[in-house]
Amino acid sequence: MSWLGCIIGSAAALSLYDLCKKHSAEGNRTFTVLLMTTSTGLAATAAALALRGRLGAALSLPAAHVALLAVKSAIVATSWALAYWALKTLPLTVMAPIRATGPMWTTLAALFLFAEVPSAVQAAGFALAFAGFCAFSLATRREGYTLHTPSIVLALGATLFGAASALYDKHLLHSLHIAPDAVLLWFMGCMALIYAAACIVARRCDATPLKWRWSIPAVGLLLALSDFLYFTAVSAPDAKISILSTLRRTSTIGTFLAGGAVFREKNLVRKGIALAAIVAGACLLCA
């Protein structure tokens, strides 16, 4: 499969993942749910590697590479935790446009780190995406959300950590040439350990009861599928991280529509226009 097919498949799986994540997070114990979803994804990844005869090769990474993958796990674990806390109170139609700005930050960083200099069209795309974000911030004021609202700050933090993870992926897969399935296995394994430790620390201060939902394991399975396709796309020699990150974030369109259809969220027209501007800008970034 080409890198384009992989990234489109990754975006589709990510859209379903966001929907399940909202369902699993509401009124639930954050770190326990995160541990359960990560463990499900880890088990599915290990089983798939074993069936393909790749488990031994994926496990036999040098210690230096494992340490670098642990850093990635810490970045992603932080992003996930912030996103889950935000989703406890934020509507999906507010969360999706914020997450859609991820390619803006990835493109800015790629400009400086990887010399991926944008063209005039791409610069116009960045400006359009930023204008869409400003329009979105005005639209959400009608629902009582501003850039100073704690859940909005958490969502922005999750997006920035996600952008940092996307840039780090290019280093792992291009510079170090670690196989995509090995990256997935080790980063999910290390992340499970991080969440297990967080569960122990938070046990005394988080009295929220755990509510089992079918969406908890679904989150882990969908993320494992989405990330495997994404890592495969990133490992392609001719793939640019700014373009891949942008295409993957088109998943927010499906997430936004699901927020309106499934969760009956409000103020869809204004937020939809802002999201359209962000996505259109992201498409120009791919030019």
C-alpha cells in the first residue's frame, strides 16, 4: 500500500477512535481508562506481530532505541491524558477544530527543524487555517468557552504535544530507521507502564468510579490500527511529515459530524465554518 493509502486509512480509523474516546471518557476514571485502552492496543499489536513472525525482531531493539521510544511514550501519554481530561467537559464539535490545528504547529516546527520550507500556496494555507482557528474561538464564546477556559487549555496542550510527537516520529523512522511495527510495540508498551504508575499515584485522589464501556477496548484497537498505518506512511522515503500530519487530521471532519449527529451538540454552523477554513488551510499546506 502507498503512503497515501496508509494515511487515508489512518485518518478514517482516527475519526472512529475520537468518537469512541469521547464515549469512554465521560464521567470515567481517566488513568484507568487510558491504561485499559493502551493495554488493549498493545495486546493487539503483539498478537499481529506474532502472527506475522515479526515479534522477535520488534522486541530485539538496542537499548538506546528503546530509551528514545520511551521518550515518545511520555510525549504521547501526556497528550492523551490532556485530551481525555478535556473531553470530560468539551463537546466533540469544540474539540475537533482544536485538534485540526495540529498540522499548523507541525508545519511551523518542520520549517525550522527539517527545512521543509513552505511555498506561497502553503503559506496561504497556514494563514487560512489560523484565521479559521480565530473564527472558531469566537464561535465557541457563545457556549461559554474561551481560550482561558481550563478544558480549552488542556485541548490545546494535547494538540501541541501531539504535534511534537509527529515531529519526533520522523526522527525515529527516518534518521534511526526503526521499523514502524517496532515503534508501535515499544511506545505502547512503555505508555502502558506510564499509565500503570499514574493509576497507582492517582488512586488516593481520584474517587471517580470506573464504568466499563465497550468503547474502552475499541479505542485501543482503533488507535493501534491508525498508528500502524501512520508509522508505515511516515517511514516512506518521499513522505513529508507536514503533509502526513495534515492529511491525518482530516479525521476531525468525521469527528465533528459525529459530535452533531450522535451527541446532539449545538452551534454547529459557526463552528463548522471555522473547521472548514482550518481544513481548507490544511489542504493548501499539502499543495
